[in-house]
Amino acid sequence: MKEKIPPTTEQCRKQLEEIAKEMNLPIEDIRVYRQWGKRGGFFNDETFVKLIAPLYCPSSKFKIEWNEELGVHVAVRKVLGT
């Protein structure tokens, strides 16, 4: 089976912007991200760090960490007071 090549960060942003416009929502709305996923949207680690995390995992609620076991960055919900 041939492995799919993920779109570039710029291509992902364009896809998200198009869906946001269709839905009449800001790109930061989680419903845009969910709809993008339903339509087959996917990304690599670089795009997660540069685009997805800043849009959908705000630094006020999440911290982005490298997960050695998975070999990718992950969003970890912050505990109150940290």
C-alpha cells in the first residue's frame, strides 16, 4: 500500500481557510478542524507544531511537548495553576 504524503503547512492552512469560509466560522473554531478531518485532512509533525497546535491548542490551555515514544509532538492539557 502506498503511503500518503501529507500536505504542506501552507496547503493545510488553505484547506482550513476554505472550510471556515464555507461554514462562515473563524478558522480557529474547532468545528472547522473537525470538518477538515472528516474530509480527509491530515498533517505531519511540522504542520502540527506550526499550524494546528497554535490554532486549536491555545498555549493558555495546552503545552506542546515532544513525545519520545510516539516520535511526534503532542498537546498536553495544562493543569490549573501551572
